Amino acid sequence: MSDDMTSSVSDEFERRARAVIDTVLAPWGGTQLCIDAYEAGIRTASDLHMNVARTVALEPVRSAAATIAGVTRDVGATQVSIARWFLDA
């Protein structure tokens, strides 16, 4: 297969994949609303862990909660960034 044909097939697949995703997520407000809701959920979970870290006096629990909050925030941000890039939302 030539590069032009491969590119054309790839573009067509991407266009159809995006159309399917838009159709599937339409009942929930589309891709943008779904990604925003996911981002809000990640923020809430991260904030909850940070509140636990601030409240608990036992040091191993405090450190673990703060670490989990940071990891949750970072992984969530990466996933949201990839979703926005993939879906052009």
C-alpha cells in the first residue's frame, strides 16, 4: 500500500471512530460534557484525599493520602488531556 492510501484509510478510520464516539456520548451531552464531568470527578477524588491528609494526625496515613491525591490528580489530568486531544473536544 502506498503512503497516500495508508493515510487515506487512517483518516477515514479516525473520522468514523469519532462519529461513533460522538453518537455514543450524545445522550449524556456529547464528548465535551462527558470529559468535563470526568475531570470534575477526578478533582473531587483528589480533593477528598487531600482533606484526609490534612485531617488525619497519623503520619503514615497522612503521607499516603497526600501521595494518592497527587497520583490521582496527575493520572486524571493525563487521561483528560489525551481524551481532549483524541476527540478534539
